[in-house]
Amino acid sequence: MSTAAASEPVDDRKVQVVFYSRQPKYAVTDTPILVPTRLRRYGLSEIINHLLALASPVPFDFIIDGKFLKASLQKYIDSHVISTENILRVEFVEASLPPKNTAILQHDDWISSVKIHSTLPFILTGSYDGLARVWSKTGVCAQTLAGHSAPVKTVAWVQQASGKGSYVLTGSQDQRISAFHVSDDGKESSVAYECLGHQGSVEALAVSDDAAFFASGSWDKTVRVWTADADDVETTEEERSTKKRMKLSAKKAVKTAETVLEGHADAVTCVAFASGSASATTVYSGSQDHSVRQWDVQAEANTSTMNCETVVNCMSYSKESQVIATGHADRAVRLFDPRSTNGFVVKMKFSSHTNWVSSVAWSPSSGFNLASGSYDGTVKVWDVRSTSAVYTLDAADPDTKVFGLDWSGELLCMGGEDTKLRTFFRN
């Protein structure tokens, strides 16, 4: 630090700052501005609001070298031994209030998976009691769907045109996928069909953007792609025994996979479809073999592989940024950019959880906001422009694990070992 700067009273010190945002609507001059080092977030927000000439004040957070500014600029300068003669590059992002816990919905057993309907007011859960449940956002269990003889490990919605209801998909440790039709008002449900072919527990489900296909990942090391057309089924007869031990035949609609993708050396734990024009033809998968793979469904080929140093537990694909987030057994969250010209490599790594990361979910409206759930009982909300979490939510009872997580609109939902579905609303 210069002698002149050192002799100034602390409150009078200033530093040159270049402010910038990755959002075009918040573009500001890239000319360095002399800023008092005593300023914290509020004072810096006032500067940005003045530069942008906003009609209504907007609160901002500030990031320096990948970390949110939690104190004054002076404290940052002192802790990083930076001269006030240097120019600081400071990124600013819209601030948001912490999500508020709005409901806790009790289940009978562990909650393995959570999916929020994107257009109807329903939340879908899968449980270790072998059941899936459809909940209204007001906390009423509208449907209990029974179709498995073992724990349900994964669930998904297949949305239809308005007025035609939706299909619920459930994958189970009994190696089967069941599909149920649920009416738009949630008052009626029926079994639609069953998917056969997996030789291990079905751990993951994902649906293409156009709802024409869905993919499944299993302990049998395969990824399978199925048509979501409820009429594209075969009818078989199933023998059932009555209380009087009489055998009766019942017809059952079943599906077999359109495509089987083989290449993983261990269980497939997560799957995701790409978005846009490539939605139905490109699938991503993660596995206990420490790899993330990209598949060309039409060619039935593994087109790219990224090997990690640890097990891949979960995956979420951002339609906004087209970046893949993965959660791992080494307690980290990683970002992969499949469009990278440098190859399928890790773009960023976030380390804050104290146990396995079991679930990840991108915000549906932002390529910067991501949530992760963990066996440490917390859900962390990230702005991926920073390597530090924005918020940490108590997402489970003490010493219990979070298994499932989803994000739709401003609603975050999570469940796990404490058998409680928790909903958080984010302003």
C-alpha cells in the first residue's frame, strides 16, 4: 500500500472499482470509479442504482474473485493484502431474500424423490413405502398411487395439453416403471401402463421437452429411452389369485424401451435430456463409475465422456444456460458445459456441504441459480457466479438426510429421511 494511502484516515480511503454484470439489462460503464472503501453492500447498491438510473431501487449483491462481499471493501482489501492503488473488478447481481418455509407435509416413510408440476398446482413425491403421492400446493394429498412392490426411487411428470391431464411416472427398486394418468383437478387417477426391461433398481427418470420421450437410469448399468405415448403399448395377461385361491386373468398394458444405451461400468444414478432442438436426441447420464456421459439417442452412441474422481449421485440440466450440474459423493457440486470447445470438462466446482450431495435442481428461470440437497440435512442455494452459497436452508430434522429436491417458479420442495416434504417460497 502506498505511503499516502496509509496516512489517510480509514473512512477517507478510496479505491478504483470497475463494476460489471453478466446481465445485459444491467450494463454499466467499464471506466474505473473511485469508491470509498468504507462502503458495504448497501452503499455499493446505491452507486449501481445511480449508474443505471433505475426508476425503482433494486438491491444488489457484490462478488469479488468468486466470493460474495460480506463486509466493507476495506475489510476485503485488508484480508487479501491488496493495495488501494489496484483496480478492483466487482461483479454485481440482483439480491434476493432467503426462501421461507411455507409447509411441512408428513409421509409414512422416507421420501426418495420430489417433482413439482410446472403448470398445475401439484407436487409429486416418491417414497420408500412403495407409493407415489400427488399433493396440492395447499398441503392436501390428492392422490396416492400404488403400483410397486418395493421402494419408489424416482418420479416424473409427463405433461399433456390443457384439459387432458398429466401422466405420473414412478421408478422402483422392483425394476419396473409405472405410469398413471392424473386428471387436471387431481381428483381422478388410473393406471396407464408399465415399463419392463430393466434388470436392476430404477434410480432416475427424465422427460424430454416435448414430452414425447422419457429416459430411465438403472442399477443394471443401462440408460433406456421410452416413448411417452400412452397408446403405444402392448397388452398382456397377468394371472392374479383371489381370496378363494382362484386364478383370474387380467389384461395389463406394457411398454418396452425404444433404445437401450450401454457403456457405463456401474449403476446409472441420474439422467437428463438436452433442451431445444436436441431435446429428444441427446441424453446425459451420471453413474457410480465416476463418469458423466453424453448420448446420441438416434445413433445409440456414447458421444462424449467426462470422468470424475468420485461417484456421480444426481444431475440437473439448465434450459437457460445449457449447463449440467452434478452432485457427488465427495460432497461437491460440479458444473459441466457440454458445448465447450475444450472438451467435456468441469467448468466450476462448489464445496460447502459436509456430506454426499444427493440432489440438484436448477432454477427454471435463471441460468445462474442452483439448489443442492445433501445427506448433511441442508439445501444450499447458489448463484454460480460465486463459489460460496447464497443461502443454507435447514431442509431436514437434525442428523437426517435430504434425498429429493425440485425447483419450479419461486417454489423449492425437498424431502428425505425424516419423512417430511418441506416447501420453501423464494421471493
